[in-house]
Amino acid sequence: MKHTKECETETIEMMKIYGFRPSEIKVLVYLSNGSEASSIEIEQKLCLRQPEVNLAVNKFVKLGYIGAKQESKKKGKGRPIKYYKLVVPFEEIVETAAERIEAYKSEILKNAELLTAAYRKD
């Protein structure tokens, strides 16, 4: 998939309906090319702030979409660096999100039917 600015903007707009934030979508799209990246690399490449990257990465690690690999620093002291990689194909993430929305839609329609039946004036 080409990652042009126009394509990224379209992807963000399309994915918002699934409940993802623009920063989360950017992280998914960035990692969809198959490469590994640290949170610092993601911040710099996507011009996002550290908290935005952290929230997105943590959310997707919990969902099982992103895997994390920890490596110790080569020089000096400090925290080890974590590298993140998409472990679920982007297409599958979209399909899962669409299924979740469809289930939610069904629940809303069922609740609407119950409410109208309960308050129907006969």
C-alpha cells in the first residue's frame, strides 16, 4: 500500500468510524509496512507526542495487534528500548473493528425495539 499524505488522510477518515483516534490510526498505518520501530522513532516519524504514541501502542499491545520486543541499550545506562511491530495484518484489524461495530449496531437496534415496545401507546 502506498503511504502518501493523501492516502493517510483518507485512511484516518475511514478508520475514525471504528472508534480509533487519528494518532492510533497513524501508528497502525506506520507499522503496517512490516518494520519494527521504537516509540521514539514513531514519535519522530509521525510528529506525534510521546503520550499519544504510548496510549496507542499500549492499547494495541493489549488488543494483540502489536508485539513488543525489549532490547538493552548498547551504551551506557538507562531503560531498555522497546521495539514495536504489527503482529496482525492491517486488513484483519479493520475486519475485527467492523465486526465489533456490527455487533454494537445490532445491540442498538434490539434495544430500540425493546424501548419502543415498552413505551408504545396502544
